[in-house]
Amino acid sequence: MNPWCPYRFPPLMAAQLGALAAAEPGSAQASAADGFRQGMDLGYGEGYASGESAGKQAGFDAGLAAGREQGRREAMQQVLAQFDGAARPLDAATAAMERCRVDYQSALREDVINLVAKVARQVIRCELTLKPAQILDLVEETLAALPPRAGEVEILLNSEEYQRIRELAPERASRWALRPDSTLAQGECRIRSADSDIDAGCEQRLGACVERLREQLSADSALPLPAGDD
């Protein structure tokens, strides 16, 4: 017996194309070219449509994101503007309260200074009434702080204090060239020489002390307040 092998039928499309090519060679090539062109056109159309759809979706997404960001910024600006408008009266009230606080502290500081000065004047007046010769201590203290002076030095005193010093402390009064001066208030005196005229009274000394006290209180008020306990 002869050996055998299975027979495979060619594909129908290949068979048809082969038959067509065998029958009409030019027509087969034209049909293949038309099919290729149709396939290209179809693929291009589908690709274009797919790309257009994807581009539209990407553009929509990008526009949506940009719109949301712009809307967020505009909303934030509006909120900040509204907040500034609402906070402006509060800022003005805070500034007014701060001015009131500063004015109150300043007035309180001046009241304290004036009270101290008033009490000090009363004490000085009482001391000079009891011991009028104490004003000569101021004279001696002032002259000790100054360079030596040539010639006579006159001490001008209030007229009443001049008389009382001569009566109550004649030994000290005799050491100085005392002169009464009705224009001077009690506790005031002037040291006069050929080349100078110095105020050695109580008021200018008290004024210097009050000024130092004012500076000290002003410096203390400028310090930050201590934090309170939580």
C-alpha cells in the first residue's frame, strides 16, 4: 500500500484571492490596494475619533482643574476681604483701648509724682520751720561742690528765714554774708559772688529729684508686663 498524508484545504479568502489573481491579475492588485486604503482610512478615522475624544476629555479635565483653582483663589480673596472689613472695627477698638491704657498710666504716674512732690514740700517746710538754719547746710554743700571763689560770697535768703536764722543760730549766721531778699520764697536761697549767681534752694533740688522719679517711672512703665499664671 502507498503511504498517505492528510490534505489541508487552503483558506477560502486565500483561495478566492488566488483564483482571482489567476483569472485577473490587475484586478486583484487593485482590490488589494483598495482594501489597504480602506483599512488605512478606517484606522485613521477611528484613531482620529479616539484622539479627539481623549483630547476633549484632557482639555475638560485641565479646564475644570484650572477653574476650581481660580475659584478657590477668588473665594479666598473674598473671605480675606470680608475678614479685614470685620476686623477693622476691632483693630480700632483695640488701638483705642491701648491709648486709654497709656493715658491712664501717664495720668496715674503724674498723680503719684505730684503727690510725692507735695508731701516733700510739706516735709521741707516743716523742717525749715523747726530748724531754719538747715538751709545753710544746703549753702555749704553747694559751695563744697564748686571751685574756690575769690572775693565775698553773699547768701540771699527769704526775709523771714533770714531773721529767724539770725535769731536762732547767730553763730552760724555770722560765718556768712547773709542778705534778706523779699522776692525769694521760703526754703529758697541764692549764692552770689562777683562772677556767679547760683540757685541753692530747696525747690530746684526737689525739682531735680522729681524729674529723676518721673524718668524712673516712665522707664518702668515701658517694661513688658509679666505673664500671668495659666
